[in-house]
Amino acid sequence: MAQREIEMILIRQLASYLTMPIFIVDTAGTLVFYNEPAEMLLGKRFDETGEMPASEWATAWVPTDEDGRPLPPDELPLSVALKQGKPVHRRFCIRGLDRVSHRIETVAFPLVGQAGRSLGAVVIFWEQS
């Protein structure tokens, strides 16, 4: 694992203690962590997937809009939060790596460290019934 900013280490630690699904990326969009509650919706343990570039994670979970149309990677809330530096809320569907589909609601936001340093972005999500 690459050397990380202290804030990224701390957000990962915080995510590991929370019960809501959380997915964290660095400034390059590389997945650096998702927590155990996220594993149930994503269909695989983080220990099994490990870090992955945005080009992989943005399509690995097969995101679609609520009508089943594929979502381009640059329209995913996490991508928008990372590239535009603003919080984003969206509902959409994903198919986990276990091939199970889930309707999810997400809130993504950029991570900004001391002195305005861009650190990456976080998405918190939950399954809709």
C-alpha cells in the first residue's frame, strides 16, 4: 500500500468503525478502502479486491440508473465529488461482484485536508427497499 496522508488513514479508520457502507478514493480516483457494511452490497470483501483504479471500480459493480440504463463512470456521484469538488446525492442501481443487484442511495463528498489540500472523496450509501 502506498504512503497515505494522515487524514486518509484516519477516515479509513473511522469508516472501519461505522455501520453504514462507505467507499473511499484518493485524488487519482483509486479505491483505497471500503468497509465491512459495504462488502455486503458490493459482493466481495475489500481484502479480496484490494485497491483498484477508477477505470476498474467504476464499471466493476455495473452501475445503472433506476430504469436499467448504464451510468457512465463520470456520472457516478463519487466521480463528480472528486472531479468537481462538490457533494452529490443520487439514487441508482449496482450489481455486486456476487451478481446480486441492489438499489442504492448515495451521498458523495470531496475530502479536503488542512490548508485546502485535496485528498480524495468518500461515498456513503445504503440500500433502498
